[in-house]
Amino acid sequence: MKRISAIICVIMMAVALMAPAAFAAEDTNDAAATAKTDLELVNSSPEDGATGVAVDNLSVKMRFNKDVKPASDKIKKANAKQFKLVDSEGKNIPIKIYYSEKEEGLILVAADVYSGGTKNAIKGDEEYTLTVGRNFQATDGSTTGQKVTVTMKTINQGRSTAIYMVLMVLMMVGMVFFTLRSTKKAEKKKQEEREFKEGVNPYKEAKKSGKSVAEVVAKENKKKAKKEEAIRKQKEAEAAIEAEIIEKIRRESNKRVSLPRPISAKGSDLKLKVVTDAGHKVEAAEQREIKSNKGTTNPKNQSGKSRNKKNKGKGKKKK
């Protein structure tokens, strides 16, 4: 009896000693699990549930809250198996995964339509789903802990093509309409100008309209007067605009000086040099006149008669 009691006491003491370690281990595992599953998808482009996605170059840009560049090639291969793109019938579409080197947490998942030498065409008006598995790892080893899905629907190309063709037809019809309209207006304007210059036959117009010749003539005169007045106003307006432009150009080209200022005011050290002739000072005005008359056949202030007389006198002296 005593032996059994001793065995029971030893067992109870062993359980008491192992219990705290077990609870501590459980708490540690829970903390580790929490730390490993805090990887989350922040946003994607296109977003989940998006419609009208382009058929060409179908791809999904995914941004996570952590750096997701694989720490090793082994992890990179393991992560590649976590991505899956399928159509509405569950058909698997080959994909390629690109990790951004510049932006942390950014991944591009693109449909590989030419994988394996065959074309895996992306269809229009079709729903595609991209799934990221729960074991997808970030750089620090953490995972999402749950599947992440992005569902999108491609654009209906047949409908888009039909709408495009309708718009093209409407545009062509509009171009033809406005061209005919402008041509008709130009022809009408030419007809009015021709009638204004040549005039209207009052007898023919009276017979056509049922009015008297006097009424037709009065109406035509009134019309001509109105036309002449419009032409006069247009010419006056054009002349005013032209005069304003000319005046503006003249004002901009003319440079005005507020007050006369000496050259020295600008810091110049240029000085006037006085030239003397046989010991006599020559005035600046006389100096300019000498320079201007030098080497010319028509000296200043000398008429034709005086020149002839002078030349005649020189001829006699030579004889």
C-alpha cells in the first residue's frame, strides 16, 4: 500500500513539473503561428470583381504589406506553385511571376499565352480567377495563412468592335453632312454676291413672286443699301484693327528717353579729340564738314553753275 502511494506521489509531482513547460510551449507556438501568418494583400490591379479588363497582355499587379522577394531559389520555386490562374470552366492558364526590385511588396502575375509553343488565347467576355495559396511566403518567412483570390471579367470585344464601327459610320455621316452644308453656304454666299453686283431683273422677279415691279425694285434697293452698310462697317472695323496693330508696333519699336544724359553717365571714358590745322583749332562742326566734303564730286553748298565756272577757270590757267 505504501509502495502504491509513493508511485502515485511521484507521478503527481512529474505532472506538476511538466505542466508549466507544456503551457509555455503552447503559448510560444501560438505566437510563432501569429508571426508567420501576418502577410496580407493590400490591393490589386485590376481589383477583385473588376469588369472590362483588356484581353491583350492579361496581368494582375498585386501589392502586399511586406517585402515578398524570395530569400532563395527554393522559396521562389515554392512560391510559384502557390499561384494559379483559371477561366470560368476551371481550365488552367499558364502564368509568369515577376518580383519588383524597386517597389517593396509588388508582384506582377502575367498570363503566358505562348507557353509550351502553343497559344493559350485569352477570351473576351470571360471570367478569370487568380488564386494565391496560403503558403505563399514573404522574405521574412511569413505567409498569408489563407487563400487570396482576385476575380476579373474581360471585355466583350465583339460588342466593342460593333460600337466602334457604329461610331465610325456616324463620324463619316457627320463629315459628309457638314461638308455639304458648308458647300451649300458657300454657294449661297457666291449667289448673293453675284446678285448684288449684277442686280436682279425686276420684271422677272415680279412675275415670279406676284409682286409689282415697284415693290421688287424697292426691296432690291433696300437690300443693296443694307448690304453696302454691312460692307462699310466691316471695312471700318478692319481698318480700325489694322490701325491699332500698326500703332502698337510703332510704340513697341520706338524707344523713348526721359532726359538727355551725357555719355559719362554710363561710365564711358571716351573723349573728343581736337584736330589742329597749322596751329589753329578746328571746330567740331567744321571738322565734320571737311570730312563729309573730302573725296566727293559734289561739295556741300555749291551749285552747278559755280562748279562749272570754277572748272572753266582751272582750264584757262592750264593753257
